[in-house]
Amino acid sequence: MTPKKRFIAGAKCTKCNALDRVVLMTTPDDEWIECVECGASERRPTSIDQLENTVTNSPSKADEVGVVQFKPLR
């Protein structure tokens, strides 16, 4: 199956700093971003343990940031 591609407006590549060159790639089972300029890619954390590690490092409960995943309406 071919991944669905969506450009992320205003996003900057973490590797080459190219602006507006980051694409969100989605399949029914996976989601990741890729830079069309340099080819760098990143995947989202796949387990709750990875998400908890990023949140527990925050200074206080009130300052926690959560991950929100938007699904297309169909």
C-alpha cells in the first residue's frame, strides 16, 4: 500500500533546517515524517512507556504536554 503524503506547513527539518519540506506519511498501521530535501525521517513513539518517559521529565504536573493524534474525518 502506498503511504498518504501531506506537507506540514511551516515545519522545519531537524537535520538540514529546510523550511516547508517536511511531509507527514501515513499508512493504516504507521505514521512518520520525512524531509523531501535530505531524506531524514522520524517515527512517533509506539508504546505508552516511551510517551510516559517524555512526560515524566517535565517539572510539574501542570506543565505536562501530551501527544495528540488527529485522524481524518471520513
